[in-house]
Amino acid sequence: MTAQTKKAPASTKVGIDVAKTGGTAPFTFRTVVSGILLAGNILVAAIYFHVINP
């Protein structure tokens, strides 16, 4: 730790590197893509374990 971080009050350190976007998460595209990948992964696992027989 540096001397500056030891002396700085907690209110100046907390949240200083977080963008202030208005409270909504801008992760809709990332969420959709990860949902599609998860669904594909579950489908492949179901085919692998012979739950679904194509």
C-alpha cells in the first residue's frame, strides 16, 4: 500500500473507477450471446449422453 491509499478516506476510493451509466446494465448483447452458447452447450451434452438422439 502506498501512503496515499492509507490516508485517503473510503468515500474517495469506492466507485471511482466505475462508469456512471444511469443504473442500467448495458450487457444485453453479451447476455444474448452467452445464452445462445449455453443452450448450444446443453444441446451438445444432451446428444452426447443420448438424451436426444438425432
